Amino acid sequence: MSQSILIVDDEKEIVSMLYCYFSKLGYTVYTATAGNAALKEVEKNPDIILLDVMLPKMSGFEVCQQIREFSDVPII
């Protein structure tokens, strides 16, 4: 079973680049371009989350705060 990573960024080019990079390294990669989508993807229990701070509608800080209510997954 491969390790998994959740990439959260509103810039699709960045998400695409990171998806390609981590996929080639053997990670299972989940992606989200908004805070509410990230909260749904966290249900897949990624091993680590790369979280952008500047997101539309809900900041990365708010997303982090909500994730911390139920998970201690590492967040960068």
C-alpha cells in the first residue's frame, strides 16, 4: 500500500505539477482546489497534507483548524 498525500491549492497548474511529481514517486495523490473540497478529501485519510493558505471562500488556516477538530495528520 502506497503512502498518500492531499494537495490543496486553488491554482490548478500547481496542483497538476505536484500531482505529476508525487505520482511518479509512487504516492497516491488526492487533490482539492477549495477548502470545502479539501475537507471531503481528508475523509480518505491521507498520510500528509500540502495546504495553501490563500484559498477562495475559506482560507487554508480555516481548513487546518477544521481538520484539527478530528485529525492529527501532518499539514504543511
